[in-house]
Amino acid sequence: TISGRPRTAPGPTSQGFSLEKRLFRMNGAAADAGALRQGDRVIVVLSGATQGERLHPAVLVDLLPAGLENESVLKPEDGAASSPETADGPFACSGRITSARVAEARDDRFVVAADLRSEGFTFAYVARAVTPGTYMLPAAQIEDMYRPGVIGRTAVGRVGVAPGS
């Protein structure tokens, strides 16, 4: 038996779910994770789709990098309008946010539990850069709660937080 930790982080995968992580500034412009300043707030958008027609009771987990902390979870009414007759929410840049059974901003992660079908999904939260430094940006992962081989994972990255002015 051999135990230990891998030398490199697992790469992105799409085995039943596709998953993408994007960061936006509060004004809706794309944010560069490597060029944040202490005190900056970013909208983290996690979107993707299921492959196939069946219902997937899914859990999505996005670990926060060191240096950032959760501030709030965005609700469907915060995103883009679901119909042309209604106005867009304050975070319309995130797109149409999907309803979830559970969406929590924990100390070290953002967690969602939702029943997903073949249509796309989008979940989002706001994070604040609090501690200067360069950190690893962990991959977000989604998986079917009852079929562990049905997963989607984003790539890992880097986060840079410069001291505030």
C-alpha cells in the first residue's frame, strides 16, 4: 500500500457534467485572478451543463483560495432576468442564476446542492480579497450524489492579491 499526496493537482474533467469558473469585477467586467488588490470584491460564476437527459441530484463545491473570503451567495433574482418582461438583477453579468435546494457560503468553500437536468446551470457568489499574497486557485467540482463517476471539474489556477492602497 502506498499513500501520499499527488505532485500535481488533478486536471479539468468532464464526465457527465461540464463546469466552468469565471470571475467578474463588481461592475461586470472580467476580473484577472492574478491581479486583485486587498479589499477587491469579485463575483465568482460557476456554470455548466449535464450530459444526458436524466435527473442528477448534484453537489457543487468550490474551495476558496487562501487570501479570499466568502461574502454572499447570489440568488436567482440577483442574476439576469429569466424573461424579457422582467428587469435584470444587480449581478446580471453572472447570467441567469439557477435555483438550488441549498447554496451556502462557508468559511472555506461555496457549496450548492441542486437537482439538475439537461439544461445548463449557473451558480454564483461574491468573494473579497483580504490577505496579500500569491495563492493556488483550487478547482471547482460538481458530482452526482449517487453516481460518483459523473463529475465535472475546472482547472486549477493562481490568485494574486496585492496590498491595498
